[in-house]
Amino acid sequence: MKLNESNHDRDAAGMTYVYPVVSRRARGVSIGINLNPNNACNWRCAYCQVPGLTRGAAPQLDLAKLESELRQMLTRAQDPAWMERHVPEGSRRLNDVALSGNGEPTTSEQLDDVLGVLERALGECGLLGRLRIVLITNGSLVHQPRVRAALERLARLGGEVWFKLDAATDATRQRLNDAHLDSRRVLSNLIECASASISLSSK
């Protein structure tokens, strides 16, 4: 496995939920957490590169397996020899853990539990508060109480939300994202994130 900026293969490490990437935005190694290994999303964006994408939600997750994979990857990524073998020079630093993957992560009913796994694993590895936790989301479900609760936990962990904004109008959003989400809801969901005191990045 040789990582580079153009290869974000979710199977790069041979794991179900966890994958390492060299990220241009991170300027280092980002550990991805794929909550949608079933390739399901509540949007169908015109530019999406997920093979066989289906409309739907994240499946039931094996949290014990996810935690085991995360611990393995955190251990590897802190090993200078592993970095030298797998990561290009100039990118050999661990930057963040990102909840992203092959669909919308907030469709997972276990999102809050996943953040609990991250908190425990990062804490035991001495990385809690030192390694960023990033949620990359289309923002469409922020108004749901279970998502809001997860965002509040993310805020307590010092996490960030990267909120997708592809379009300013309802018609363009429908064309680009195949999503029936009006601009009032988008604004309301942004305010929900801000009120949770989360550091926001608009993508």
C-alpha cells in the first residue's frame, strides 16, 4: 500500500470501516471512518465517484470491529517506519480522523456511539485533543435530535463540521445533489451547527 493524494481507496488498508489517505486539505495523513460501507447515501450528487451508489442510509455498524480497526490504524500511523514505507515525503504526519466515506455519515443511527468510540480510542492513544476529529456532511439531517446530540458531543471533543454547500438555490441543489432541500432548511441547519459551538468549514 503506497498512499498518494489521488488515491482515496476505502479498501487501502483491507479494513471494513477505516482507511488512511494522504489528504491535500490536511497536508498529511487523514484516517477516514467509512460509516456507509453499503455505498448508500440520502443524496445522489452529480459528481459522486462512489461505485454502485444507492439511495438510502448507513447500515448497522459493528462498533467493536470499528474500534479495533481504528486502534490498529492509529498505532500504524504513529510509527515513523510505517509512514516512511507508505506515505510520500512531505506528508508524513498524522493530521486528523475524518467521518466521511461512501455516503452521508449522519444517516447512521449510531453516529453518537461512533464518536464515543473515537473519544475512547484517541484518549487511550494519548491523541485526544491533539488530533482533530472532522465530520464531513451534506448537512441535510442536522435538525434531527439524534444528529444534534452527536454534534454536541463532537463540539465537546473540539471537533469540526465540514458542511457541504454546492449550490445557493433550490433548483441548482436539485440538479447537482438530487436533493429536495430548500434554502431555509440549509440556513437553519447551519445555524444548528453554529449553536452547538462547533468550528464550521463550508465546503
